[in-house]
Amino acid sequence: MPRPLPRIGAVAALASAFLVVTALAATSASARPFDARTQARLDATLRSTLQRSWSPGVIAGVWMDGRAWTQTAGLTSRTGGGRPVRTLYTRIASITKTFTGTLILQLVDEGRLSLDDTIDRWFPTFPNASSITVRQLGTMSSGIASYTADSAVGSQYLGDPTAPWTPTQLIDAAATLPPLFAPGEGFDYSNTNFVMLGQIVEQVTGQPFATVLRQKILRPLRMTHTSFPATTQIPSPHWTGYTIQGASTAPLDATGWNPTFAGAAGQMISTLHDLRIWTRALGTGSLLEPATQKLRLTPNSFSSAGGRSYAFAVGVDHGWISHSGELPGFSTQVAYLPSAKASIVIMANSDVASAEGTTAPQLLSALARVLTPAHVPTG
């Protein structure tokens, strides 16, 4: 979930002595390794990127035209721990938005709603609801401010980060904030939009969001290690996630912070294997009608700049269909390049940004320079 709260400082870099790299077997029996030179360049890129980042560890995978490379580096904890393994569970933060957006588009394919429906159908008392459409929520063009911009909400969250939140609390907080622009007349990355989309999924289907997610996405794709948790628990094995949000001195262990603060904008947990499945499904539109996938990739024109744009619950960055995720303690990235049939998944256990940005988007750009130099996302 990008920028859930303002960043408040920096911490010392981890010592390079923590760096441990281990190669992993390809996650598909049919995949073959890259040539030795490319593998060496990818390995070196992973090591150097981690050394420049604030994250204790990282897990990364690349699958491109029948070839695979998966690696881990660093450690699962600042105090030692072990080296990360590919089966490790992590909070995927705003990558959740790509699932939420897909559920909405599946409901469009089923004729159960339209992207042009106004949201007063579900939120009759929300400001400007009769002028805001489902499409505008998904493309960040609604003008609705993120509830994370409310200082009282931020203080409450950081004061007790393990406390649960309801979607109603988050939406009601956003309703007190002034609109950022007229509906359809701008771009602003707002978590409120996707908490509202999650509630629309529930109201249209009459089922909890987690149930719809399992039925429509996770089971069909056999993503057995992905969930939408309602508690602070993470399955094992998992690593320790670190943040400086709310910290006065040393980084905080945010592993057990309550993900309900993110809701349908960032509440999910997954693994490298499952995110590999999802990245391809997202990029190819395998769960949608072709025309609906085309709608998904239609950009919000106000977001387009420098080869990047935000479409419906997904970004397009120099050809890569992608989304990053940041939640206190975690940084994640998925990206798919249709022209190369390439998927990249990255997971890191800190959301602390270096001068080059947070770890996962930073590593995406670096790996793409090796693999697809004509298509390098800026993250």
C-alpha cells in the first residue's frame, strides 16, 4: 500500500556482512535456467541492489519465455534469523488492489455492475457519490482523498498498530476530507477508492470479500498460499518486517501490525510461487473477457507521464503491466511484460525507502535493465 502514512526519518544501512545469497530451483518443472552470463548478471544485480537498500532480505523471481531465475538474498531478520526461502509468506500490501480490481471487472463481465455506475448505489451519503463512478474509483480519478491523509487516523493507527479496523471506519474517515478535484478530472493514489471497491464486491455478491476472492480468483488459479487475513497472524514460514513509521529511534518490527487498516486496498498475504501465477494472470487477462482486459489497461490520462500511467487497478510502466505494494514492514512488486512474456516478482521485508526508493520497485528496474533494456520501468 504505497505511502500509507508520511515517512518520518531514516535508519542506518544494514551491514554488508548480512548479505547471503542462495540460488533456488526453478518453480516450474518445464522451465530452464537462463544462460550462465545472464544468471551471473541477475545475481550481481540482486546483491548490489540489496546492499543499497534498507531491507534485511529480499526474494525475487523472473520467468521469461520458458526460462526461470529465482533467488533470495540477505536475512529474514535484522538480528540474524536465517536466509529467506522461496516458500516464505509475506504481506503483499497494494498488490491486493490488483485482485480487488479484477473482482470488479469479473462482475462487469457477469453483467452485475457497470464501470459507469455511480457509487451512490452503494454509498448514498458519501460526498459527491452521485457524480463518482466505479471506473473513477479503480483509476484513481474519483477525487476522494485517502483516509491515510487524516492525521487523526494516522495517530490512532500508529498509537495501536495491532488494533482492528473496519471498512466503514476507513470510508467514514475519508468522507470528512475535502475532495481533491472534481470526479474524473485528476489523479491521486487513494486507498479509500479500493476499500470502497471491496465493499462494492461484498454488496453486489452478498458475500464477504475473502469468500468472493477465493471463489473467483484463488481457487481457479490454484493459489493455495494466498489469503485475505482478518487477524494479525501470518502463516509460517514468514520473515520479520521493519518500518520507521511511528519509530523514534530504531526501526520497529511491524510483522504483527493489523492489516485491516489496509482493507481491500492492501490486506493480503502471499508467496513467491502464488505471485508468479498471479502476475501472469494479471498481465494476460486470463480471468477476464478480452474486451474487459482492454478496459483494465486504459489509462487515466491525468496519470500519464514519462512512459508511466495508472489504469484500472494496475500500472503500466514502459510496457510492464505492474503494481507495487508497501505496507509498514514490507515492500512487494509484480510486473508482466507482454512483448517478452516476462514475469517478475519481488518481495522485501522493509518499507523504508533509500535514496533510490523502496526495495522492490528499485530491484524491478535493476532486473529489467538486464533482461529487457528497451523496457525499463522507473518504479
